[in-house]
Amino acid sequence: MNVKVLKSPDDYSAAMARLSDLMSLDPAAGTDEENELELLALVIEAYERKIVSPVKPDPVDAILFRMEQMNLSENDLVPYIGSLLKVSEVLSRKRALSLPMIRRLHKGLGISAHVLIGELEAEETISIA
């Protein structure tokens, strides 16, 4: 086992190649290969956190994802967003979410308010519906 701290893209590429090799071996529990795989995964994760900026979830994508999870149609969003026209405009990104919409979506569908507010932060505007 020769796991080291990753300091460059070349180190990262080599670590990813080794991780792939170890995963294809499907090592048995408690073996040196399994221990190396776990340690290598931790080192890779630490490097990725350092070099990759966190991705901000898109509010509309979050709504669409929840719709898919709950098997909802656009009509089902009317109580949270307003008219069917407003629902269509929000989902097509032609209308920003208002604070009341965010509150209703958060409470009714359990979508993180932080994710829904992300749209307001990006546009730096608040519309009232």
C-alpha cells in the first residue's frame, strides 16, 4: 500500500486509476487491498473537496426532481406557485420564485428553502406574487 496525499492533477489521475483497479478486484473484507481502497477513496475525496467548488443546486431542477419523485404534474403545483400559467413560467425559468412561493413549496413539498432561495440570490431580486 502506497497511498499519499494528493498535491497535483497527476497525483489525482494516478490515484483514480489505482482506485479503479482496486474496485475491479472487488477485494474481500479485511484484506490489504480493501484497506488501500478505503484509504485511497478518502484521500481522493479530500483532494476533490479542495479543488472542486461546491455545486449550487438549481431551484427549478429541485422542483422538477421533487415532481418526479412524487409523480406530480404541473397542475399539482398550482397550490404552491399560483395559476397554471405561473407554474409553466417558473418551470421554464421565465418567472422567478417569489418569497410566498418559496415558503409554500418548502412547507408543502419539503424542498429545502435554501435551495429555493438560491434563485433569489443569483438574480438579486424579489418578486411578489
